[in-house]
Amino acid sequence: MNILLLGTGGREHALAWKIDQSNKVKNLYIAPGNAGTSDIGENINISLSDFEAVKKVVIDKEVDLVVVGPEQPLVDGIVDFFALDSDIKNIPIIGPSKLGAKLEGSKDFAKAFMQKYQIPTARYQSFNKKTIVDGKRFLETLSAPYVLKADGLAAGKGVLILDDLEQAQTSLENMLNGQFGEASKTVVIEEFLKGIELSVFIVTDGKSYKLLPEAKDYKRIGEGDTGLNTGGMGAVSPVPFADKEFLSKVEERVIKPTIDGLIKENIKYKGFIFFGLMNVKGDPYVIEYNVRMGDPETEVVIPRIKSDLVDLFVHTANSTLENAELIIDENFCTTVMLVSEGYPEKYEKGKKITNLEKVKESIIFHAGTINKDDHVYTNGGRVIAISSYGENMDAALLKSYRNIDAIKFEGKNYRKDIGFDLKE
Ligand code: AMP
Ligand code: GLY
């Protein structure tokens, strides 16, 4: 088969790494990819907002299966674009329809869906410019901290958590007046949930699903979960507190009702669902849906899948997922993200990365990197994820951190406490 993988980050390098291990694959194309994916397949430099350009690649390269990494093209309707184009409508594409992608693309839609199908989530209401006064009043009925969410995609920055009521009311006004552009024309206000977060993933063909390994992500830039939010600074899998009992609550209360809801709403969905969950005293609550895999969670989840990922995709596309084989590695996998100095604010690109060949017993997943004159240079805020296996979390972390010491680039920064909060 010829496979086209869309995306550019560490998530896509991890997916490409795993796809490449399948004996079903003849050619793998990654668009646009990064320096890491160019070692595995052929990078094709197109913009993912240009669906015609994607179609041209599919036709020119005789692609048999498309896998979508990031959310934006899904929210923009790439799956519907394929379905409606007579030239490519028979090419399977892994990702939800535009309506399904609203589970991530509109928080208001996701909350209403959860409420309708009785999926545990924080109590909420949505407001727009016309109902700003009601929004301020709703805030008064809640207690601090106050959670305000831009309805649409806001590059991971659309959630504000505020301790002070007046500040929350002012923020509501600012958001509705365009702080996050179109994305905050509607704002979801919800109750604050106190607990520990984790990410649970499934792949679904729209009728049945396979539970993938769960993971914990470290979102803040600073040690001890301090400072600004990032795309994610590291991850571990499995999550020790996500025991059998907890995961069975997740399946019964969250995953199955979500699939039932998709069926009842007639939402076409063949792809990943990422449940961002809060464990509140042993009970799961949905913080958010994502319609794709997480990054850097993919860099620990995918390495723990032993069976053939392409086979899983083919079953997903054919609506035969219940017959697919999924074998999970019992080992732990950890990843630590190397980032550019200054990230998640201003940072420089174009720093030469050296000593990658010295990495032993870990997998290097490139995120923001680029090849120039036979060398690898930094090309983003998150640069490289170092993933390692171990029979326990400490053994895996030890390998990730030892290899991080070896890799050099100017301004290299990383969190030194990935997984520490999970130790007994
Ligand atoms: P989201 O973009 O919805 O994942 O929100 C970003 C982050 O805000 C989450 O990862 C949580 O840490 C936090 N958060 C969102 N909603 C809530 C909530 N209702 N209670 C507590 N924390 C929340
Ligand atoms: N690491 C969080 C995300 O991918 O949304």
C-alpha cells in the first residue's frame, strides 16, 4: 500500500515510525513532515489547508490510505472533501467527518453532546455577546476558580482559569469582544474540577472501538507544573493510577456513551478519539474531546502498540474494527520533550542539533526540526521527543534523561520532573 500521513510534529514522526514497521506498506509519504520523517518516507511540502494539493498528491502518488495527524484539516472538513470528490471518494481517510470534528472544534457542541448522552463533565453554560449579562450572572453562581473556554480552536490558548470573580467577568467580556478572534465569539463557562488529569485514546470505525494505552501529559513549561501552558513537555504510559477499575468506569461512562451518541447523531467517524479526562476522586470526567492523537502522548502510546498499526487503520476504514488485532506492550514508555529556549513564547529557530547519533536505547522522535545541508536544525518550539521503554517508569525515564544529556543544541530546554508526581 501507499500511505499518505498528514502533519509535521512529533506525533507524526511516531505514527510514521510505526506505519513503516508494517509489511503492508510500499511507500510512505508525509506532508509536510520534518527531518525525522524524511528518514522514513518521502516528505512532500504542501500546506494542509490546501485540500486540492492533498488531492493531487493522492492521485500522483497512487495513495491507498490517508492518515490525518492534526485537528485543523479535520475541523476544516478534509474528510468530507474526500467523500464529495468523485476522483478520491474511494480513498480511505483516517479521521472524523467535519461534524465529528466539532467534538474538538466547538467546545459548545462537545458540551451539548456530553449533556445529551449523559457523559460526566463539568456543569456549564455557553454565552455570546447578546447574553454577556447572563454570563456574568452565571459566574456569580459558581465558586472560584472560574473556567472560561473559547468555543473554537485557539491554538491551545483558549482556556482561562481565574481565581477572582471580577477578573473572570472582565475576561468574559474580553473574550466575547474578540480576544481569540472568531474562536471566542461563544464562550463556555464551566465548573472547576479538582483532580488529576490523564488522556485516554481509542480508535473507532464509528460502531466499535479499540482502547489504546492511556497516557499522562505534562502541559506546563516549568517543573512542578508551573508557568505557561505548552503543547506538552513530556508524557508517560501507562498511568499508574489508571487501574482496571478506573479504566472500566471510563469505558462504561465515557467511551461507550460517546460511540452511542455518534451512532444516534449519524456522525461519520473513522479515526482516533482522545478523551482529556479528570480523575475526580476515582471518577472520570471529560475535560475535552480531541479528534486526533495527542502530542507528545503519541510518542509513548504508539511505541506500546506491538501489533500492526496499518492493519488497525485498514480495519477502521472497512468498518471491521472488531476483528482487528491489538497487542499492547506491558512495558512503560516515557518521553521527554526538548524545546527551544523561550518556548512557549518567543524563541529562535535554526540552531544546529548535534550528537543525535549518540542516543542509545531510546527512540528519537523529531517535532520541530529541518534538514539543511546534511545537518538537522531546530525549526520549532518543541524540537525533539526522546522516548524510552522500561520495565518500570523509573527505568524508562533514566534512559530518556541520559540520552538528553548527550544531545546538544543552543538553548536546549526541558523539564526534569516528567513522571515525578506519579511516583509513590
Ligand atoms: P482544554 O483546552 O479544554 O484541555 O483545557 C486546558 C486545560 O485547562 C486542561 O488541560 C485542564 O488542565 C484545564 N481545565 C479545563 N477545564 C477544566 C475544568 N473544568 N476544571 C479544571 N481544570 C480545567
Ligand atoms: N498534549 C496535548 C494535546 O495534544 O492536545
